[in-house]
Amino acid sequence: MAEATMIEQIIDGEIVLAILLRREFKADGIKFLTPDSYSQQLGYMNRPVGYVIEPHVHNPVSREVEYTNEVLYIKSGKVRVDFYNSSKAYLESRILEMGDVILLIVGGHGFTMLEDSEIIEIKQGPYVGESDKVRFTTIDDNAILLK
């Protein structure tokens, strides 16, 4: 499978809404899939036995986070993710399977479990409850555009 199909960007115009890393992706060394400016970084590492990452601490750095980004790791199952732009207009959908990872950056998104699924979610905090998001009506199944 070509790298372009294993790393996919969901784009609305010039705005990257999400980055999808398929479980089949493999590369040597380290590869970051996000630019340094993103408030949530997504990287991939492939290191040989014996490779050492030196112990380190991270310095306190003030950062301004405008949107809550989420990273989802599909531990098991199959999930359809529906993508919406910032105006809540439906754009398209993708199927995520066991081992896939997605970084949700901006815009809207909704999920339908196509199989019993376990998902690990990583996002910035602190969580501010329901004021963190606006819920809206999902797209009708008959209008789904799978890519």
C-alpha cells in the first residue's frame, strides 16, 4: 500500500480537519505528521532493539490552545467517522479499523460504531464540560459519502 493511502489528510478547502494514520504504515526512524505549529503533535517512531531515547524532562512553556484536538486510537472494532466543516456542513466519511490512529484538528466530527469497538482518546485538558463543544444532528445514513 502506498504511503499516500496510509497517511491521509481530510481537507476542506485549504484547512486540514484531520490526519489519519493507517495501521499498515511503516517507516524507518521518526516521522512527524504534523507541522510544529499544531497544538497537538502526531508522530510515528520505528526504532531497532537497543536504540536509546535519552531521559529528559520537558520545560514549562506557555502555550495558547484555541481548539481541542483529539487523537483516537482504534484498539478494536470498526468505526465510521463523519467529517463536517466549522459551519456544521457534512463533507465526507472514512472507516477506521483496529490499529488506525486519527488526529482530529478542527471542524466537526461524529462517529458510528460499525462493530463493537474499543477506542483510546487523547486530548488536551483541562476539560471544561459541555461548554467545550456544540452538538448537532448527524448526517442521514443515506447521504454518507465514503472515501
